[in-house]
Amino acid sequence: MTGDTIVRPAVRPHGRSAQRRAVAALLDRLRTHGAGLVVTGEPGLGRTALLHRAAHAFTAGPVLHLRAGPDVAPAQPPGPAAPAWLPGPGDHRDHRAAPPCGSRVLTPGPGVTARALLAAFRAEAPDGPLLVCVDDAHLWDAAGRAALAEAAGRAAGTGRVGLLLSAAGHRPVAPEFAALPAVPLDPLTAPQAAALLDDATDGTVDPAVRAELLAEAEGNPGLLLALVRRLTAAELRGHRPLPRPLADAGTLAGVAGRALTGIAPDARDLLLTVAVAAGVPGAPDAGTDVLLEAVRRLRPGAAAPRPELPGELEPAAGGPRFRSPLLRRAVHATADADRRRAAHGALADVLRAGGGRLPALLHRSWSAAAPPPSLGDRLAAQAGDGTEPASHRLRATAYVRAAELAAAGPVRAERYTAAAEQELLAGRPDRARPLLAAARECPAPPLVRGRAELVGGLTELRDGPVEDAHQSLLLAASLLAADAPGQAAAAALAAADAAWAAGDLAACLATLGTGEGPRDAVGDHRSGMRALLEGRFDRAAGPLGHVVRGAGTEDRPESLLRSAAAALLLGEVDAARRAGARALAAARHLGSDALVPQALEYLAYAELRAGRHAQARAHAEEGLRTALRAGQRNTAALHHAVLAMAASIEEAPEVVARHVTAAQTTARRHGLAQAATLAEWAAARADLGRGRPLDAADRLGLLVLPGPRRGHFAVWRLAVPCFVEAAVPAGRHEEARTVLADFADWAEFGADRQSAAQLARCRALLAAPEDADDLYRRALARHDETGGSDFERARTALLHGKWLRRRRRPKEARDRLGGALAGFERCGAGVWAEQTRGELRAIGGASRTEGAGALTRLTPQQLRIARHVAEGATNREVALTLAVSTRTVDYHLRKVFAALGVRSRVELARMIEQSEQAAART
């Protein structure tokens, strides 16, 4: 790196928790037994770093590092001289870092045997444990690898010697190591890579540069750090443009290291052809026959390529592929330019003959040093052909290449914009943003500028400040109004969605307009949504109902999502579930990855409104994963909020807190009032379930009471029943009556089928003693009439049972509380079930399964550990039995003590014995 550096020389490890646990278990085992472990992974994933950290962490005895000597390491295979894209035999650099200070290094000579290795181990540590680290064990010759494997096997049975080996993952693990346990290193997840980048640069990287670095590194930590070191401080801070390509041949070759050497000459063209074919994002797999035919054309007159694959490739359903994504990129980038173009040309010829028009055109454009602009025109036309069976990513790639072949001006701007549209549909907003920036650098007519603003606004709506999204979408609607009124209307509705997410009622109404608008699905949605927000519930049902019913013949995910949204506004949760499920299926079928998280959001929210918390959690968990993969942090925040709501009925306060924190972190940063309100409601409901009404009333008061800090306008009414339930024991009766009047209007509209029963329950809580009993019974009857959720009915029964107990009517109270307990147990509301058991205990009616039920609060792993401890095992003995670290046992045991309310192992043993006896009696 040149210029003033902002890169820290060393950073802490990120991710790798499973691998570190496996290594920690190995080190722990060395106190009593020998063991062996192989760490595998492609170059750059940190095999060497993991070994060095293990050496630093091992304090029970000495550490010995074995290195392959010059006569042990494999030589370059015989054959013609390596081409320019392969380092020569004299270029083999030792990429292994020096071992930790204090460790000894041993370099065995040729013909080393297991007996000699074991003798060296005994000499190093005659009595105590010994850790032996062997980095790049795959570089040893076959005899050396066999000696290592035999030594590892014999050491495990005869002494406290541990062999920790690392082996490259870009080739199969050597058969000599097959008997040893192996742990693979995978690429970092997106959050882990982001944390590594921020740690390495102290968070000083420009956001756009940060996004591009993360995308380019593809989770490889070595490549990510190499890219950072390549850039100047000005480039990292966004003050100067980045070099192109960002991951150049030198950077990729430096990370790949020895993986680029030792390749047999007759395999080079096949590797290059596979790399070239796989380098087209979104293209279908070329297939084995296509690749072999392309290699044959690449080498006319040469013998046909061998059917067996080189070790760098593995067979797959769509043809051979690289075991290492990094090696594929390095092979492609470091190849001779003429040879690479020839490979593209060969693939273009074969694919064109097979009917793959768009991939063939792309390869043709890369096969010429100076392709004509007419080729760009053909690419753009083919990418825009709806009959062409192509993914969004492939169309985006074609549009980008067509833009590169066009002169600077409106045509280039239009093609970059079209590419950004396709990347957004593919769920890759990080790729769409730089394309939009490139489009905005070119002069363009209002129609193209409007499309660019629409894509930018939708990108920010899902992964940025929603106020910025609102303004971009309003601008898009204005620019598109003259030439594309349909797109303008869609942009305006999306702008209203942005205002909705921000909780800005005035902006939402202003965006929705005042006129009736066109009588289509978009127009009906706008007019119905506006009427609903204005409190004209009678005028909202008609147009929104048209949108819901219009989905019957639709198969486009966008239209089905609009129907699901309209159904949720009307409280028709079953219709919302049906439309959401169809939208999910349609989005998956079309490969529209950007729409999958939104469909799962509507499904999760519909299940939550229906009181089906387990189903809501299942959809939200999948939605969270897909949202994070698609780079949609705003959608992920909503899924976190739904997960917090689902967990709030269970005995999992730490889960609620984790999801609430995650939702609110993004909500504060991006102005997401809806997600923030839902998350705060979840935290309050968890407080209420745990018998903390004062805390719940404080939280909910901010959300539901009038004032500038009131929660989201579409969510706060739903939280009113919780507030009333918390406010009454907190002595805040007048505040409860104030908000109940608004809730009564909402219940009359019928947008929530639970609301009538909830209204009667709230009135019972506030009623005089002579009226409360009848109101509770009326609420329970309304639950039964509407077929409401088990959870809401059980809450009403619990409150009625409490009221009956305090009125000294124990038989009626026991019956009511018994029904509440059954309802809570059926829907998995553990924390509310425990509260109900407390009420039953107060009248001498504890359930017969209560003792056994205490253990149901534990996870399977916690229950296994608790039972071993109850039998008298020490933490170390439990760890050895379950093959985990003692730290893991300590952690889970603390959780067990907290969950069961015990303070010693004796109390734990007594509780487990009593619980299991109670379970046996039932």
C-alpha cells in the first residue's frame, strides 16, 4: 500500500467459532490423550493463522513446528515450460509466516518415517503433552504424508501428542489423511467480513468503497486484507477513484500463492476454459460436453482432453467446477490475454451451436481485443428479450458489457440503468449502486433518469435511510410522469411505502394524493390506503378489496405482494397468507431474489396477526436469512422485530433482547418507525409475560399515548390491549381509558378479528366489580365466535381467572386458569404458562406436570449437561463425554442454574430427580 496507511498491522480473528472450538477441544484433550486434526481451506481463508493461534494458546507443554524440506516438497511436474500466467520453478515463494516466538521448528529430511517422527516427539517432550503443528501438509510427498498420518494415529494411542495439520482445500485432501478428523474453513459471512474490514481499518473506509471491497473479496479474509493493502488512504476514503480491476492479477496471485504452481501442462487449458465459463455471473452451467469441446477447439490438432479431471476441479451436475473460487479467479486473471480471448472465442462457438444465445454473445464480446459497437447493440437487445431464458444476473452482466461497448452518452446511461434494475431484482443492491453511479455520470433524458431514481429509491427503501428513499422515489415519479405513467404511479406508491416505513403520516397522505386516480390495482391501492389513513374506514374497504380479489388470476410476484399488503390493511390475514405464499413461489420461480424477503415478511406478519407465533417465527427466520443475503437491512430489521414478538411469549428473554437490539439498531440508523415500534412492543410484552407490568406500562406508554413520541400509526393501536393490561396494575387507569376510545373505533372497522374480544377484555379490566365478570365472559365468547388465536383467548382466560381468585371464587378460578394453561402450552407460550401456574399454586391447584415442566425450559444441550452434572460428573468429565470444551459446559451450566432458579449442584440434582419422578407418575 502506498501513501499514508490506515490499515492496522494485526487484527483479531473474525468468525471461525466452530473451527476454534474444534482446535480448543484438541488442545484440551492433550492433557490426557493424544489426538490429531486436519484444517482444510482454500488459500486466504486463514489456515496458517489458525495454527499459530493454537500454538499461542497451548500452554500445557512445548510446541513443535514441522516443515517440509526442499527434498520433501513436490517438484514441478515434467513437461514444457510453464506459460506466462504460471510462476516458474524458481518463483516458489514461502508464503508461510514465521511460527510464534518460543516454538521450535523441525525440517525432516527425505525418507522420513513415522518412527523417526515419534522419536523426535518423545525427545521434545518426554513426559508432558506436546503440540505438533504442520502447516501446508499437502506439500509433503506421499511417503512424508504417510509418515505424518501414521505418527498421528500412533501418538493418539500411546502418548499426549497432538498433531494439528493444515492442508489446502483447492485440491482433494490427501488419502493419507483420510482417517484423521478434519474441519473445513469456509468463507466469512457478510457480517463477519464487514467486521474484519472495520477492524483492519478502524472503520475509516468510505461506505461505497467498503461495499465494493466486501463484494470483491467474496468472504475470503486474505483477499480482503490484500485488497485493502493495495489501496492508498485516499482511495480507501473515497477521495480518489479505485483502480480497475480491483482484484487484479497480482493481488489474486499473491493470495493464491503455491496453488497456482504444480499444475500439469495438459490440464492448463481445461482449467482456463472452466474459469472463463464460470466467470459469467448468472450464466447457466456450461456442461462437461461443452467445456471439453471448447478445449478441443482451443487446441486444434492436439489429443482430445482426458476425461479425468485435475485435482483443482470437482465433478458437479452442471459440469466440472473449481473447488476453490479464489483459484478460479486467479487462473482467469493471471492467464495470458491472447489465450484467455481464445478460450472465450471457443466457448462462443460451442454455445452458439447449442442455442445459448446470450452467453454466446457475451463470450464473443470478450474474445476480441476491440469488439465493434454493433456487438453491444446485439447484447442489449438480447438482454431485453423477455423470451430469452436468462437469469436477472445474466441480463445484468449483458447490459454492463453492452454499456462498456457504447459511447458515453444516453445509450450508455440507459444500459447501466437497465443493468442496475436487473441486479436489484437479483437481490444484489451492492452491485446496483455503482451501476447507478455510472449511469448518472452520463447525460440522459428524463425517462432514463427517472428509471435510475426509481431503482435508487427502491434500493434505499430496502437498505438505507427511508427518508432518502422517499425523496428519490418522488423524484422518479415526477421524471417518469410524461413518458411512463404506469412506472410513475408505481414510484409514487413506493414513495408512500417509504413514508409508511418512516411513520410519517403527513408525508404518506401527501404522497398518496387527493384525487381518485386510475381504476387499476395501483390506483385502488393508493385510494384505499389513503382512506384508511384518514380514518374513513368505510371508504377503504372497497378499493382495497378490489386489490385483494384481483390477485386471483395474477402470477407476477409484484402484483401478489400488493394484494398481500392490501389484505393486511383490511385485517384479512388468511387472504394475506395466500397471496404472500403465492408471491413467494412466483419470486423463487422467476429468480427474483429481491422479492423473496418481502414475501416472507408479509407471511410472517400475517401469521403474527393471526396469533400463530410458531409459523410467524419460521417465516421470519427464513426471511431474515434471505434479507441479509440480498443486502436488505431494512427488511431484516422487520424480520428481527417479528422474531422478537414471537419470542416474547416464550421463556426466552435473551432472545427477545437480541432481536429487539438488532431491529432497533437498524431502525435508528435508517429511520424505521414501524420496525422500532414493533420491537419495543415485543420488549414490553415480554415484560408483561414475566410479571413486570410497571416496566411494560412505561415502554408501551411511549408507544400508544398521544404525543410526538407516539409509535407508528399502523402499529400502536394493536399494542393498546397490552398497554391497558399493564396500566391497570400500574394505577394508570385514566391513560388506559384515553387510548381505549381510539381502539374502539379501530375494533369497529374490523381490520383485526381479535380486536372485538380484546376490547371487551380491556373494558373488563377497567370495569366496576359488578360489571367485570360479564365483560370477561363476553370477551371469551367473542374469541370463540371469531376463531381467534389460542394465545389471545388464553390471556383473557388468565385475566378472568386472576379476577375470580381475588374475588374468592376458587373453583371457577381453577377451571378458568386450567383452560388458560392448556391454551398457553398448546401455542408454546412458556412464560405465560409459568405465570398461570403461579396463579394455580396460589389456590392449591398446581398442574400435575409442573415439576416435569421445569425441565422443558432447557435446550436439549442444556438438559444433557444438567443430567450429567446431577449424576455427579465434573465439568471436565461432562466436556469429555459430550466432546465439547469445558468453557462450553461452564456457559450452559450457568444458563441451567438461571433457568431453573437453583444455586448449587445439590439443588440441581434434587430438582431433576423430582421432575423425572413427576413425569413418570403422569
